[in-house]
Amino acid sequence: MTGSHSFNEVHFDDVFVPEAMLVGTRGNGWTQVSGEMGNERSGPGRFLSSFAIIDELVRRVRDEPTEERRRAIGRIVSHVAVLRHLSASIAEMIRQGKDPTVQGALVKDVGTALEQEVPEIARQIFALEPSPSSPDALAALVGSTLLAAPSFTLRGGTRKILRGIIARGLGVR
């Protein structure tokens, strides 16, 4: 939808991997990939896809403040601060050799919700018409992000997958 190529799905059928090229332990691939996904899902890149909008929103609110706009920025910034803290705690888990699968799924799920909410907040508090080709910087950023937003829920696992991982980790599934 964005006109760029940044998303792939690769399938391997009937592939032979020599023993010397095996990464990890034979038969343990799912566990290994799940652990790696915990790291991937929790990195700041997973919840900062709409950060350029936040940056522009802060600038605009500084120039055109209202109580509603200040509250919206405060809410967004507090969410980013929490996600940053969670992401850093997962990095520490990884450093300690712990499995961050559940925590990574949580960060990705909450981060995706924020990424998709930010453009909507921008539209509400500035009543703009989003378009990637708009001369208005905020409208262009929101337009581009809205086109990319559907991929935010796919990369690293859909919400259904993430919530299943979280539920199993909490022992409720």
C-alpha cells in the first residue's frame, strides 16, 4: 500500500542443511525462533514507527496549545515512556539469559496499539486531511503512517498470536 517493498514471507520446502551449518539444536527450532522473536518484538523499532508523528505533534502543540492537545501529548508520551522502560527491561532479561517471549509479546501488542492510535489522535486534535503527498508535514506523516499501519499488526506476529503467547505465559490458556 505504501509503494515500497519492506515485507516478506519466505517458505523453504525440501531443503537440506548440512550438520555443520545447523544453528542451535536439532528439533528445537520453534523454541529458538520464539526466543528470538521475543527480542525482535520488544525493540524500540516495534513501537516507534509513528514517532515522527509524535515529534511533529509536540512541535505543533507547542505552537498551537489547547488543553485537549496537551492532554493528548501527555498520554502519548507516557505510553512511549512505559514502552521504553519495558523494552529496556527485556534487554536486561536477554543479557541475563532469561526468555523474554511473553514480555516481548506484551510490548509488541501494546506498542502496536499505540502506533495505530497516534495517527488517529493527530487527526482528531488538528482536524487534518492525511495524505502522503500533502505539503503539510503532519498531514503527510499521518498519511504515510496510515498506509503502513496494517503491517504493524503483522510483523512479529498478529494480535491473536501475541495474546495467545501472553495467555499461555500467564497460565490462563
